[in-house]
Amino acid sequence: MTDDPKNREDDDLEAFFAAARADTPPLDIRLVNAVLADAAEQTALRIPRTDTSRTRESRFSVRTVFAAFGGWPTAAALTLCGMIGFIAGISGGGDIAQSYYWGETASVDSAPDALLDFIDTSLAEG
Amino acid sequence: MIEADAHTRSRSDTDLLESYAAGDQSAARALTARLVPGIHALAWRMLNDHAEAEDVTQEAMLRLWRIAPNWSDRGAQVSTWLYRVATNLCIDRLRKRGRNVATEEVPELPDGVPEVVAKMEADERARALKDALTDLPERQRTAIILRHFEDRTNPEIAEILDASVEAVESLLSRARRTLASRLAPLRPVSGLVEGAD
């Protein structure tokens, strides 16, 4: 203790604080168990969440989109059409269109036999 | 209550939290043993109610478990973050209660207190301080509890209260003045009078 009123005041307060610090609240074991149960529950919740997010991601994968547009049959058909267009262009497809416009009979005799074979095979494989 | 081995004791809170996030429940036990007593004491001193203090403690810890997988983004000490959460939860509850509940009158004490045992005196001081704390504004009360009961530094308190260090010093100074004036009349019955008549 001291004669300085300020220090005296601090000392007095410290005595109150010391008494209050000794008055520690009891910690109930049920609270500790509840906290640990929450921790375990949150861990358990995180694992299914991760799996769910993976499932959601897979819904938007390339494979899913590919299947939604018809899958391999559509891809084969598109490839085929592309090749027909390409070959027709090389072998004078412009003449075919022009002759069709003027009422003449169009012919695709210029299409190679190999292409026709390929078309047959592709359609058969489906 | 919960024992921790030497290796666990040497690990930081952040390290333990990261282990918990990876699924290690022993890290959760170590964090619980390390953090729950302080958080519970803070809530109990702020709210003056055992059941509410337990609710706040459980809720604060639950928020810690939930934030664990994203902790690396926080850039703060785990204990400081947790004290901040608990403090805000306590303040929310105090506001819901309303200030009128907090203004409990100190009961009249008999004149010329006779000889009392040291334990009774200490209990009386503790109760008187608890009552006086209840009357302080929320932030002053929080600052005093963190400083004098939880041994937090002023910079830590500033972080918990989202205030500057200067503001915390001011809060503590005003709180101490209020407590001193509030507790001064109780000194004769609290065994603190020297050379009394």
C-alpha cells in the first residue's frame, strides 16, 4: 500500500480483481463433451459434402455434356456430314448446286466408292 | 479433464486447427482443452449466468470447427478470433436482455462488520466486483475482463474489440475509474481498510 491516492485506488482494485480471479467458474464435463461432439459432427458433415460437390461437378463434366447432345451416334453422323461436304466441295459440289438450280439432274457420281463404303460402315455401326 | 501429450502441447493453435480440419479428432480435443476454459470464463463473467455462458462457449467453438477448413485465409490468431466471436455473442445476449437487468443494486451490508473469515471477505470482494462489472458499459466490461481475467494484452484486446490500442487504453482507464468509485464504499466491509477506527 502507498500514500498516493491513485496507487491506493489501484491496489484496492487489484485486491478485488484477485478475489474475483480466484472465483473461477466450474467447467461442466457435459459442456466439454458437447463441444467435442460438435467437432466430430462437423468432421462427419464435411466428408459427404465433399462427395456431393464432386457429384455436382461430374454433372457438368465434358462426358455429361457429350451424352446430352446424343453421344457417339451424333458424333459419327456429324463427322460423316462433314466429310461428305468436304469431298463434295473438292469434287465440284458447286456444279451440283448450280445444275440443281437450273433444273438439270444432279449427279454425285464423282463421289468415290471408298466414301460410299465408309458411309455404309458408319451407318451400320450406328 | 482432457489430457494432452507433450507433442500436442508444443503445437500452435493454428497447427492443431489445421490437423482438425484434416480429420484429426485428437487435435479437436487439444484445442478444446486449451481454449474452452478461457472462453467459458469470459462468457460467465460477462453474462453472469452459467447456462448462457455454456451456450456461448459451445456456439463459439462450433463456429471455430466450421471455419477450420478455411482457416488459412483468416490471418489471425485462433484464440484472438475465438475471443472476438465469444465477445460478440455475449454482447448480443446482453443487448437482448436489456440494460435494466444489469443494474442490480448492491445489497445493504450491516454496519461495523465484525470479524469475518478471509474466505468470506474474498467472496464478498468477488461478488462486489462482479456486480460492479455488470453495471459497466459492454465494451468497458469486455476490456476489463479480457485484461484482468484473461491476461490479454492491449493490442489483442484492440483486435478482439475491433478498436485501436488507444481506444482500448481509454476504455480500461474509464472502466477502472468507474469500478474504483463504485467499490470505494464497499472497502470497509471488504477487509481493505487499514487502520480503520
